Amino acid sequence: MSNKKNKEIEIHDSESEEEQESGSERDSDFDSDGNYVGDKELQADFEGRNPEDCDFHGIKQLLRQLFLKSNVELGGLAQIIISQNYVGSVVKQCLDDGQDDDDEDDGSDGVFGITTVINITKRKEEPCIQQIRTLLTTLADDNADDRTKALVKKILSNDAEHVGLVINERILNIPAAISVPLFTSLQGELDKVVKKNMPYTFQYLIWICKTYNTGEESSEVLFANQEEKPIADEALASFDVDVTEQADLSQWDYDGGALTPCRKVLIFDGSKFSHLVRLIKEEVESA
């Protein structure tokens, strides 16, 4: 199983000594999802690779950030991601010269991100996918308007129109810039497998974004992955879910008050994926 070396991206995010000292005095270094948010100097090179067996625990940890305490068997979902290693990438730190992959214990601490898409129509009989489909239906019933509920029911009940679940998850301190090569690569991979008549032509895409709510009606929704902000306007339908009760910490302090952890579920026309990738690139480049 070969590794991808063509999506390497350098990330240099350093802070002044004064900023670092200030960050070290903060009361909490973790956000509402249990992710580390402390201020530390980050100077590292990262690259996208094919998911491998050794990435199982790291992928599972990242999936837990997204699904929290939902009834989804994350180990099974991680196995699916690894099994379709020709689509999607994990983010890992570039190895130093002379260092082998075998130098890592089991890879569980070396996965910094995952970007992929899973066909939840073709794989609907697999237990973890059944759980995800049930979760989406339940979340829509509890949080969406009637039109969106009907759309979710429609796309999950029609096996003739395939639905892709986009997963875009990473640890908080990895900047949004890394999303551009990852999604560009994913788009290219999807084009290749579709030409081979593999089941990756999607009529619909479902994308679950991590967001934060300030509790102010006029306030802007804050996206944990900044590159996802512009794609929300392109959705056929969407709804928000408050996950405060599932998060280890209910709120995350920020300059304007406190943020409540949420999930924004977006539904897209599957043919718009390349357009969504372009919007992601434009968002990152304009930041």
C-alpha cells in the first residue's frame, strides 16, 4: 500500500514570546470538543497520505471529535476509510531524513487530519453506516424544518441515487491551508475512480461541520474548519444541532463571551463538489 507524497504542505505558525507567555496563563487549553487550543509555537511540515492500517486509532480519535457520543461504531467507520484508501487522505507529519514509518509505535498519535468521502448508499448494510443513516434521520426529525426532513428521508430511501458522506476532520491547531491540497487531491481521486465505474458518482453529498454558536441571534456562525464557511450558502438544505450535552465541556470562552458547540448538517447536489472545492480554495487564499 503506497503512501502519497504529492500533497506535502509546509505549515509555519509561530508566535512571539510575549504571546506564548500570555497563552500559558489561560485557565483552559481545551475547547468544548476536548481539542487542545492552547497557544504554542507550531513549526512543522505535513503531508497527505493514503490511509493505512497503522492509522486506525488516529482516524478513530478524529472521528470521535466529530461524532462525539453519538451511537456510531467509530472503529467500523475507520476501517471503511482505510479499506477505500484510493479515495481520501490522512494528514501526517513529514518524517525526518532517515526515519522510517516503523519508528512510530502504531500510528495512533501521528494522524493529524482525515479528508475523504464515503458512499453511505452502497455501504448501507454495514452496521456503522446503518447507524449514521439512522443518526441523520433522527437529527433531522429533531432539528430540521419540514422541507429538510422530507429531503433527508427522500435521499436516504432512494437507492438509485447515491449519497456521499464527506468527512473533513483535523486537530484544531492545523491551519485551514492544508485543506486545499487535500480536497484538490480528493477531487482528482474521485474523477479517476468514476472513470473505472466505481460507485463514487453522487447525486447528493452530506457534510457535517463543527460549528460554535454565541447565543446571539444576530451573531455569525463560527466554523471550526474555517474553509467550510463559504460552502454553507451552496447547500440545498441545512440544519443545526446543539451538541452541548455530548461535549466534554459545554462551552468555550472567547473574546465576546462563550461559544456553544454545535453541528451544522449540509446537503448538497453531488454535481457541485468541484465548485465546493473551488470555494474552499478561495476562502483559504483570501484569509
